[in-house]
Amino acid sequence: DTGVSQNPRHKITKRGQNVTFRCDPISEHNRLYWYRQTLGQGPEFLTYFQNEAQLEKSRLLSDRFSAERPKGSFSTLEIQRTEQGDSAMYLCASSSDRGDQPQHFGDGTRLSIL
Amino acid sequence: AQSVSQHNHHVILSEAASLELGCNYSYGGTVNLFWYVQYPGQHLQLLLKYFSGDPLVKGIKGFEAEFIKSKFSFNLRKPSVQWSDTAEYFCAVTLPYGNNRLAFGKGNQVVVIP
């Protein structure tokens, strides 16, 4: 079990730039989730994939956000035209299909918008 | 609004003291309940989970939690904390519908003084 891998660990960018994060889930996990965590808050759900299909998106996910999981393995989260309010920790989690299996989290990507 | 509530965001206690962290949720119906822990510089890790059966569940590192359905609560306890328990603790619920996405509380920052 190599765990959920996310990169980069940190991203600093200027407002208005586009950024892309990558998540590599645990290899046998079909389900993949993205969450966002801001200071003093718990993680908030952004979107969910079952294999390559994006099955649910939160209202938090504005039009500037897009996520993909093209081959049902790794996933990318892109933010276009970044804004100050996008500064947060972006977490990826994966789990198997079994309903009683918990989600395993990666270390996250910390995004700072200058 | 549907939510997960954790009180006393900051908790400071001495080694060997007992710890209890409260968690209340406002979702109706069947829910799955979790406590995750985040040690400094590490990713979220599962402490324990409740899906069904015995409402008193035991997790790793001597932690336990009790599900009280009538009170919509899932409080976390440890009889005697250690310095290494310094971490942030998050209660989470998977919603009774949808894709097992987690809804988190705001977390409890616990500092154990040696």
C-alpha cells in the first residue's frame, strides 16, 4: 500500500494564473474524491469519481474548476484564473467500492495565491 | 442546515489526562461515522469508524468512540493521553445518500503538554 500521492505539495502562484494538481490514488481503489480545506475548517467535498466517470460535483466547484480522471487511475484538478479565495489545501482521497471501506487521504497540495 | 458540529476547537491538556471530544451531526436516517486524526505535517488518518453493530467502537492508539443515536452524537474518548496525541481531530459523516462523500466538522486542535 503506497498510499495516496499528491503533487505538488506546495504551489505558489499569482492571481489570474492557471494551476493543475495531480492525485495518484491507491491502485486498486475505484473511487476518488477531491476536498478543499481552509484554515480553521474541516475538509469540504469538491467532486467524486467512480473510475473515470465524474459522478458528483459540489456547488463549491465553480466554472473555473475542472477535474478529470481520464483512465480511471490518476486524477487532475485544474483551477483557471485563480483568485485569492482559492488559497487552500486541496486534498485527494480514494477508497474501494465496498461501502464499509474508509477513504484514504493524501498529503494534499497547499495552494497560495499572491 | 445539515452539518457536523465539533465544539471546543482548541483543547490543551497534560499527559495522562483524559480526553473527550464531542461530535454531533444533524443528518437524518442512517449515517456512517468516522474520526480522522491529522498529526503535525502528516495526512489525515482514520482513527475509528462506525457503520453498525456495537455503538462503542475501539480504534487505534487507545481511542474509542460511542455512537448515541438518540443524541445524534459520536464522541471520541481516550482515558489517558500522551504527548504524541497532539494533533487535529476531525469527526466526519458519510451522508445517507450519494457517493459516500464525507462531511467533516471543523476539527479539534488538541495539544498535550508533557
